[in-house]
Amino acid sequence: AGRYWAEYVQAEYAEQQIDIQCIKPAAVITNFTTEMGYKTPNLPNQITSTQFVKASLDQLGHIFETFGHVKHQFQGYMASLLPEKTLYYVGRIFTGKWFQKIEKKDSTA
């Protein structure tokens, strides 16, 4: 869905020569993830927000659709080799753990 929106914006502002980039990030360490207990990179593809922004901006004007960082590009390529059902179930497992962590934090606050 994000790609279609980015294509629409790109067409809408074509005369102003504004660069539009559709970004599909993976795991990025942010203030929110740190507050949730993910203090250090625990996944090989995880990067800091500064690393992500720098890599994404380096591609601006050159690549329309990007994962933002080479680590995420590799993850996207590997995921494209898996059946869609597998990705769906893996995503549900990680999302479920994420929301359990949020609910646990909210109940202790």
C-alpha cells in the first residue's frame, strides 16, 4: 500500500522535482524500542535510527523503493524466497511477542 501512495505523491509533485522514496524498513533501534527493553541489537539485521536515516538518505534520488539499509535489503531478499504463509506466521509470532511486551509494560506503569 505504501508504494502506491508514494507513486501517487511522486506523480502529483513531478513538476516541483521533489524526490519521493518508498521505504520498507526492518528492525531499527529507536527510543521506543529501547524503552520496551530492546537495549542492544539482538538481531543481526538490527540497526540504529541514525544508521537507517543515513543509509536511506544516501539512496534518495537514486532508488525509488528501498529497505533503507543493506542489512534490511538482504533480509527482504531472503524473505522473498519464503512462501507467503511462512512469512505470515513468523510475523504473527514476532508481533504477538511485541504486543505482549507492551501490555506487560503498561500493566506495571
